[in-house]
Amino acid sequence: MASPAMLPSLPDDLISEILSWVPVKPACRFCCVSRGWHALISGPAFLATHRSRTDPQLLLLAASYHKKEDRRISGDLQLVDVNGEVVRVNKSVGAFWTICYGCDDALVCVTFDFLEASDFFVAKVINPATGSVLMTATELDDGASSDVYVGAFKVGCAAPSGAYKMVRLMGNNPHQPWKVLTLGDGAKWRQVGFPAATQSTIYDRGSVVTITGVMHFLYASVTSCEDYIFFLDLESEKWMATLKGPTSDEIQMDVFIKYLV
């Protein structure tokens, strides 16, 4: 380890600039570096600069559960800062399901809950930063058994209307068309047909993202080992042109093995 004399000396203004962006607790720990750093960090100039920083705070979203008075389990959403401190708890909002971006590019999360009294699911769109429930939808039941709900929903925000829409994924069976539901408008499920060419493809449930109102789905071809991206315009609820993507992992691994040999 290099001696202190060999270490480069940083100017105080540079140290102050860097540490002023560090959260309060970690910044206080740097007081232990030296007497000079302690004097700098505890000085009024640094404190004023640190308070002036208005960049968004980095927070983590965590799901937790607790038992209610009727002994049923309810889901909570927690916002946790980088120090592990809980900033906000949104209690009894249901089980965390997914996240998406709203019409103003603000991050929202969707939770599911099962209402035993009425025997149907309820979905909530929540702003985790404020804890406010933007909307609640109870129209999820379409007469199917409850097992279809597991891993079968994706949520996105349509543009330009800003409506939150849920897409029910029915796999590769053309006799079970995919469906779309607008959350919170009291409407029923609407069929959106079947994505083109999916009879010879396998859908990766985890590879879904919504960008500017268009939901993107990643598929892998069974016959050619090629990847495809399907696009669903959430506003018009129409399928768009399919994009042929890169070769799938099987082909890439085969080429990699041949290259090594």
C-alpha cells in the first residue's frame, strides 16, 4: 500500500464538488478520512452546497407482505434509499406485478389483488413516488379460470391518450386470440387477433417493453432459430409490421463452439 505522502493531493474544491452529490450519511463517513476532510465537510460552505443539490434521489422499489387483522396476507410497496432506510411505505396495495412508464414518463407500478368476497382480481396503478393510486380496475375477469392470470398480463401506457392498457397474452394458440383491456374505464376485454407468424415461434414472456405507446414483444422462431419483434400499438390496438431481429442464442452458441474448435 502506498504511503500517504505518495498519494495524489486533490484540491478542496474538487473534493467538495464530488462529495456534495453524495447522500448525507455516506458524506458524513468521509469525515473520518482526515482532519482536513472533516473540516471541509462540516464547514458552512459545504453544507450550503450539499443542500442546494436538487437532483432526484436514487430509490429502490421493494415488495413486502404483512398480515391484516383478518389474518389475510396483504402486499405492501416500499421505497428504500441507498442507505437501506425506508422512505415510504404504501400499505395494502396488493402484490407487486410489473412496472411501466406513464404518459408523462413517470414510473408507475401495477399491483394485483384477489378479492375473495367477489371472487375476482383487481389491478391498481400506483405512483410509487407519491403513494397515490392513479386508478383501480376490477374488470379483469373474463370468465376464464384463475390459472390464466399467472404470468399472462403486461401493462403499458397508450399514446397520446395516456390510457393504461393491459394485454392478456395467450401464447401461440391462434384459437385463443390475445385481448386488450383499458384499465379503469369499465369496459370489457377486446380481442386484438393473433400476431402474424407466431404459429412457428416461441414467446419470451420476460421480453416485453412499451415505448411511446407501442408494446414490443420478443419471439424466437422454432424452425429457423431467428428472433422477431412484434409491435402492438396500444392506442389503435392494431398489430404493426414485424421486425426480424438477430439470431437466437442457439445459433450464437453454435457459432461460438465452432469458432473455438
